Amino acid sequence: MTHDKRALRTAFKRLEGELPERAGRTLRWLRHPASRWVRIPAGVILTFGGMFSFLPLLGAWMLPLGLLLIAYDVPFLRVPVSRFTIWAAEKFGQLKSRWTRVQG
């Protein structure tokens, strides 16, 4: 396994750990080679929808998730997208732990 694929796999695993179980399972299923014909259109749709994040239902969450799905099949996107995903998951984890301390 190449370095960029390993980095992307780490990013997926990190994100799956931060998501609710059902969403994590869906993301894990999308990583399988047999899911390619669902993964690519879903990535394109999410990326396109993320560009319209000013609309109520469409959000900024769609763009990075769409790029993450596309990066699985586009080699030159793997390293930058995986770095961003790992960074964002760490920040989200910190924010979540800070929120639970304030609420608790």
C-alpha cells in the first residue's frame, strides 16, 4: 500500500470514529471497491452541493466529504484531502470534548 493510500485510509478511519455508528458504517461501506459506482457519483453530488453551502439544507460539511470520497479514486487528491480530514477530525474531537466539559 502506498503512502498516499495509507494516509487516506487513516483519514477515513479517523472520520468514521468521530461519526455516529450508522454514518460510520455507511462510510466504511463506501470505501469497498464494489461501492465504486456509488462512491464516485455520491462524491460528485456532495462536492457540488457543498459549493452551495449558503442554502439551508446544503452545508459546508458536504464539500470535504465529497472530496474525501472522490480522493479514494483520484490519486493526486489523496494526500491533501487526507491531511485536511485528519486535521478536521482532530479539531472536531477537541471541540466535542470541550463541549462535554462545559455541559457536564
